[in-house]
Amino acid sequence: MSQHFDVICVGGGAAGFFTAINIAEKNPELRIAILERGKEVLTKVRISGGGRCNVTHACFEPNELVKFYPRGEKELKGPFNQFCSGDTIEWFEKHGVELKIEEDGRMFPVTDSSETIIDCFMNASAKAGIKIITGQSVQSLYQAEEFWKIDTQHDKFTATKLVLTTGSNPKMWDMIAGLGHSIVAPVPSLFTFNITDKRIKELPGVSALATVKVKNTKLEATGPLLVTHWGMSGPAILKLSAWGAPILAEKKYQFAISVNWLNDLDLAEAETALKEIKQENSKKIVSKKSPFEFPNRLWEKLVVAAEVSEETKWADLSNKHIRLLAEQLTEGTYQVSGKSTYKDEFVTAGGIDLKEINFKTMQSKLHSNLYFAGEIVNIDAITGGFNFQNAWTSGFIVGNSIS
Ligand SMILES: Cc1cc2nc3c(=O)[nH]c(=O)nc-3n(C[C@H](O)[C@H](O)[C@H](O)COP(=O)(O)OP(=O)(O)OC[C@H]3O[C@@H](n4cnc5c(N)ncnc54)[C@H](O)[C@@H]3O)c2cc1C
């Protein structure tokens, strides 16, 4: 015997809960269930943002917000006009959760705890009478007459409307491909670069504003760069890992980057600046103090890399060494060999092809009564609360169109 519901959301994560709650609150008549394969629901929400849950980002203009999405920029414009980050704040406020903005624009619950978000979803779903059924790993999906049939390893379910919110699960993508949808090959996004290089070996923890380019590509990002025990991380690197996710995967994470530690100066301008510094500091020792606004420890390493000996005075710096130093400052090459997990947030790029989704309703263009929300579709963002915003926005739209 199968259990019937008006709506089934497969996947008890951020998108599944947000969708189910929005449907139920708008149409209390509907019988709604969430099917989750794990013993627990909302596991990613729990660990998100280092346990604090970076719920959204203080960027309130749809046209600006879309720029943070390497995949989905064009398609999200309409959806963000329906439900943007300001609406997220209002939604959570209405459900008893106050959010705060941090200096860099990230927004967290004022409690600094992801449990607050989990409690909010659990309370709202209980109040709305949503049935949460755990330990149900969906094994097959098909449409028979007017219903969707959903078989798990234990039970059988039918639903009038089916919402898939299973995140980045390859087995589910295979099942969806079996329904005729195209799946863009999944690759990791938001990772750090493994680099073994004398210039940064002893500098873990050092951070500087930099522009980083992936050589032989158009990939470029500016932002704080953090030296780690394994290589490089920080916003500049994470942005590159997101925008370049498919390209870097193709390169099997073996590629060269160039780093401009002076950011707004190019090679020629750096040479000119160094010549002026030479005039003004002739008696001082080059390696002793960085004349630029970045850490001394990094400056010392770049000076050594430019073959300038430790005791050299500015007055004795030859044009050749000025050139070498300017090169180290503005276009030093570093070889990346592999990637590491960025523990605060990671996502998968790839998923259901955006061309096959109606973004006014988040409905499949191939099947009736089939909807998608969250990371299951080929949308992902850089770090900062944008990935959850995609889950909230798509969940809201499904909620609106179903209810
Ligand atoms: C460590 C970490 C920290 C993060 N921090 C942040 C952050 O602070 N801010 C931010 O914006 N983003 C963050 N993200 C990204 C964010 O968590 C995801 O984008 C978001 O959770 C996607 O939501 P979702 O509901 O689509 O997928 P998920 O949260 O992955 O939920 C999918 C659910 O479906 C279930 N499922 C899968 N297959 C089946 C099946 N066959 N049958 C039944 N159930 C199934 C899974 O068990 C899971 O519970 C973080 C990610 C990670 C890994």
C-alpha cells in the first residue's frame, strides 16, 4: 500500500523545508510530506557557516545579487524580483528569527547559531502539519496517470505534485536524467589552492589584498588572499574556484596562477614606484621594511625571490633587481597542484540544466507537476550566504506556484 500526499518534497534540507513550509502556510488544506534519506534532517544547515549559518547576504538589489552566481546569473534575475534577500530577512523575522549583518555583508542569526534556523524550520513545519519522514532514500520516480510514484528502499508513496530538493546527490541526478532531463556534469566549487612554494612556505596566516589570475585563462579575482599551511585561500582564491570550477576541474587542478600583491599597480607602474622609493630611501636596507601596504614577512620573501641579498641598501639596487622585484610584486607565478576543502562552505557546480526549468514557477519544462529547488539545479554562488539565498528563493517560488 502506498501513502498518498498532495505534495511530496524529496530531500529534507534547506530547500525542502523552505518549500514545504511556504506551500503549507499559503494553503493549509494540502497534505504535505518531506521524505529524507538520512536519520536527521537539515544536516547541512547545522554545519553551515562554521555552525553559525550564513543565511543570506546584505545585497538587496536583484540585479546586483545575481552577480555573485557563476551559474544562474541570468536565470535568477526574475526569481530575485519575486523573493530577494530583503524578503529573506522579513520571512525569518516573521518566523521569530532576527538576523544581523556583519561588516563584509554576510548575514547570520543574532544568536550566531545554526540551531536557531533549524528550530525555526522544525517549529514552522510542525505548526503547518508537514509530515517529516526520515530514513527514506528515494530509489525510483515515475509518473503514472495523474500521480507521481515515489519508491524508497522501504515504502511506496504517491503525490499529486513532486518537488525535488535533493541537493547535489549524483544518484538523484541519474534518476532525473532517466526522466529525460539533461544534467550538467557536477564539479566541486569553493575550494582552496594547494601550493608548495618557498615564498609562502613560512607564512601561514599572512593575508594581503591581491589580484590573482589563472594563467592561460580569463579567470581573475581580486580580494583578500590568505596564505595557509597548504597554499592559498581567502576570498580572492574562493572566487576563482567558483568562477573557474569547470575549467579548473578540466585542468585536474594543475595550473599556474600569477599574483599581483600590489593590486592596482601593473609591472611598469611598480617599477616606477620602486625607483621613486629608491630615491627616497637610499640609505635604508631594502629587505627591512615593506614600502607597500602589505605584511613585512611577505615583503622579505619577495625580496629574496627577486635575488636581492638581505643586506642590500636601496641605493645599491640595480635596474635589473628593480625589474625582478617589480615582477615578484605584480606577476609572480605560483604553481597550483591540487585543491583542499574550504571547511566553512562548499557546493557543487552542475545539476539540472537551467534551460529545462521554467523560472517563473521552478517547474520542469518536460513533466507536469514536477518542481525543483536548491542546489539540485545548475546554480551555485561564491561564499557569503548566496547559496542559501538560492534555496530560499527557489523554495518560495515553488511554494507560490503550488499553493
Ligand atoms: C560545510 C558547508 C557549509 C555551508 N555553509 C553555507 C553558508 O553558511 N551559507 C550558504 O549560503 N551556503 C552554505 N553552504 C551551502 C548550502 O549548505 C547549500 O547550498 C544548501 O544546503 C543547499 O540546500 P539544498 O536543500 O538544495 O540541499 P541539501 O542541503 O544538500 O539537502 C538535500 C537533502 O536531500 C537529501 N537527499 C538526497 N538524496 C536523497 C534521496 N535519494 N532520497 C531522500 N533524500 C535525499 C539529503 O540527505 C539532504 O538532506 C554550505 C555547505 C557546506 C557543505
